[in-house]
Amino acid sequence: EMLESNNIINFNGLANSSSYHTFLLDEERSRLYVGAKDHIFSFNLVNIKEYQKIVWPVSHSRRDECKWAGKDIVRECANFIKVLKAYNQTHLYACGTGAFHPVCTYIEVG
């Protein structure tokens, strides 16, 4: 029924990634934040086709350590975003796996 209504917009996202597991709805700013592999997406809820992308990859040294530990460099040695939390009026708190070395930061969202 939704498909027939032509109200669906496809988001193709990132090539070779289906790691969209973390979501934060910010009604105050009319944004939907989506955590993915090495990225955070910020969608405009008024016009969902309009989005911004924050690139947050793991460092080269952490990726190398992960590879040397026998992990799959493509599927496991990345920064998978696992936590997105509104911190205050201007910042989000975000955490990622950091290729098995968890990392967190504050992101200014205005």
C-alpha cells in the first residue's frame, strides 16, 4: 500500500554497508540522526531527501591493529556508530566501536 501511494523515498546510503542500527529523532531541530559504518547521517524531517553526512572513520593505526588481530578489515575494522544521544541544545554525544577500541565525542549540531 505504501509503495502504491508513491510516498516512499529510497535511501541508498553507503556502498557495501547495511550497518544502519542507531537512530536519534530530534523533533526540536526536525532532524533524524542515523549512525552507520564510519558515518553519521542527519536527515531533515521536513524534506527527507535533504541530508548531511558526517564522516567519522577509524584511524589508520587502529584499522591496522584490528587487521593484525585477525579481523576482517572490511566487515569488522571500522567505526560502527552505536550511540547517538542529545547532550544539550547544541551538541550530540556519539560513540563508535573504533575497530575494537571504543571512541566517543561531542558533535556540534547548532
